[in-house]
Amino acid sequence: MRVKIAHPWMFRDSAYYKYLGENPPPTVEYVNKEKKGARFFGKGLKAYLGVKLAIHFIRKFFPIPNIVIENEGADLVHCGRCINIGKLPYVVDIEDFWSLGGVKAYLPFGRMFIARQLASPKCKAILPWTKHAKENFLRIFDKRQIVEKTEVVYPAVPLQKYEKKEEAIIYIARYFWVKGGMLALEVMERIKAKYDVKCYVVADVPSKLKRKYNLEFLGTMPFERLKPYFSKSKLLLYPTLSDTFGFATIEAMSFGCPPIVTKTEDNYMEEIVERRYGRVVDARGLKPIATVARDKRFFEVVEKLVEEVAALLEDGKEWKKLSEECRKEIKEGKFSIKERNKRLEEAYYKGFKK
């Protein structure tokens, strides 16, 4: 089967599509797979964020659903968080309930338009990234024809090779503040004061914070340059405050690097990170503004994160067990290429002869 990956923008802003194009199902050819998923860094990241802000601003006044028009060149379209109003049949993946155009696109007219398109026979399957995303989506779009074709397909990453681990912790984020950057810096500073460990910060951090904290600030970087740091790090610290998935977690797991994450009202990390291969710290009640104000709740969460990091640095046997479980989950579990491709093939071939 020939499948085209389509997006409402000229670029792909998620690692989901990079790993999709590079690791297709056995019976599928992605006709535009040479256009790999974009990851933005440095000046490119700033420009990308500027474009996103402009789009959000425009949508305040023109809440239009994400659409593409694909009429030929493939048997099927895999729509990346958008709807195909062209002639080709399609499946659509959704990161969360807002994926098809933002919350305002779901005002009465937009919601009716989206529901009509998704309920039509041309839409073969709706593929939420998580169970949480599915539940949220079906609260809005609860038509029987939509519910019946909605099934979770978790994103996946390939298993990575790595050499000997060092006493090192890594934090990575494109959006420093909302991904718990201040929590990460505070935790790393305290851990470094107690243990002989390296602390890698892969994010765009304000200059005044770089001067305050004695850590290794690497800035943002492409995945190929990031690999050596994942490879030698023992733990991923990812205290995100708002997240619908968090690709850094499963990318770290592919290197045998257990993730330590936070649970909040605005993220789904408890579904992504299970205790058998990571740790989840309850950070509910902590908002992004608190990471600036550094209130009581901020320091409570910091202490809990420090405890989890310290426990795994001190208990090599427990860390090894988690590390092995990480790689097992990536090799054959819900985040494996094999499992994702199996589910994608089932979705792609609905209404087609294999």
C-alpha cells in the first residue's frame, strides 16, 4: 500500500512523523518519507515558536479546523492531526482533543464540520496517541460512527545501542518553563552537591540561570548530536508541567535510561511512565508561575524529585532492573516499532484488500 503523510503546515513539528517515515509497516510505502520530521533548535526553534504564536493569534479570530486536500498520488493518506477534504481515503492521528485545530476550532460550526468529516466512510480510522487523548476526544465527538473507528496507537521509537553508562543525569526540553526547567535545575544542583555526577541540560536556558547554576548547559540540539548524551546518562529528569506525550521519555528509554517525571493536572505522564521502568512524582497543584515564584509547593516537588533521583543513583541493582525494563518496553512493548506497525496496518487496510 502507498501512503502519503500529510500535514496542515509545510513542516512536521513532532518526532512522531520522523519515526513513522523511517520505520514503516512491512506492507506500506510512504511516498513522501524523504521529508523527515522536523526538530527545531537554536534560531530555528525561535522562528518556529514565533510561527506557532502567530498561528494561535490568528485562530483567535478565525477558528478554522486543520484541513488538507489530497486527491492523488497514494492509496491512502495518513493525516497528521488534520482532516483530508480531498478525494483520497485517510486515517488521522491525534495527539489530544485539540489536535484538529485548537479548542476554538471546536465551536459549534467547526465541531459539526469535523464530526461530519470523521464520521464519513472516507475516514477509515482515528488514532489517538494515548488513552487519555482518546477519552478527551470522544467527550467532544461521541457519534457512534466516530467512536467505532477510534483506537489508541502509541507512538514508537527504535531501540538504540549505547556504551557504558556514566554517573550522569540529563534534562531535555524545547520549552524550558512549561517543561519544568526550573524544577530540573534545582534538582540537579542539589544532586550534584551530594553526588559526583554530571548534569546535562539540553534546553534554551536564560543566561542569568546559567550563571546561577553550576551545570553543563548544552542548548538545544538535533537528535544525532543528542545521542551520545542519552547513551551515557543513567537517568532522564523530565519534570514537565504540561504534556500530552513527551517524546524525550521514550527516546531516553530506548537507550536504557529510566525517566523520572512529574504528574500534574495538565500532563499524561502517568500513562506513559510505569513504575516498572521509571518514576512518577506527584506535582499536582504546581503551576508554571510557581516555578518562577518558587513557592512552598515548588520546593515540595523538588524534594520528592531529589529523593527519587538519589534512590536510583544509590541502588545500582534497582537502576539496572529499570534500565532493562525500559529497553524491553521499546523492543516489544506498547512503544515498540513492531507493535505500532501492527496497529497501523490494521487501521490502513480497513476497507482495502491486503
